[in-house]
Amino acid sequence: MALSSSDLVIKWILLSNGVYDILCALSILSHGKLPLVGCLAQLHSTMYKEEIQKRDLFDSVFKRMLAFWIFTYGCIRLVAGLDASYFMDILAAVSYFIEAVAFEYESRVGDSMDQAKVTFVSIFSGALGVLMLMRPCGYL
């Protein structure tokens, strides 16, 4: 059965975002030395305020845990892009909502993140979460 144009768009978003997240995570784990995508290591870590990045708390253990978290939701999104099922659509949506809430929470409660960058990520992730819910709810 051929996919509708909206299914193709959702599939493309999930696949590309999943691959992007996985590459970001691998780049962080390689300390930015991964060929061709090493610069991706900076995208997530620069969301934190400079004074946080300079503290001992922002050490290699924290960066590795951040990378594994990014890798986890990247895998969820990649699989959801490969398997257009009701469950995977819901799981992908939840991963976007968790990402948005986690960054907002850390920014506001931890006061550790650049609010402009967090706002962009939160709005974008929330919008993608809503978009992912539209298909299983029958709107796409």
C-alpha cells in the first residue's frame, strides 16, 4: 500500500530527526572527533550557559549521560520512522514532549540553560509531538 503524502512527511521527519539525534550523541561520545559530524557535539552542550559549561559538574560523565539520553530518543524516533504503527507514533510523540519538558524544567529550575535556545527546542519539540499525535488520532 502506498503511503499518503502526510505519512511520507512524518516518516521523513522521524527518520531524519532520529539519525540527527543519533549522530549528535555519537559526536558527544567521541568528544567531537567523529569525522564529518564532530561539530554536532557542540549543539546540545552549548544550550547550557557558559558558566555551567566551565564548572566541574559539566564533566565527561554528564556529557556521556546527555549523549545516551539523546541516543535513546533518537533510536525511538528512528524506529518510529521505520515502523508507522499506532504505538510507535505515540511513543515518538511522548519522546518529543519529554524532551521539551526536560529542557524547560532544567532551564527554569536549574537556571543552567540559555533560555532562547531552550525556548526554540521546546516549541519545536512540542510541535513535533503534536504532529506525531495527529496521525494516530486520525487527523492525517
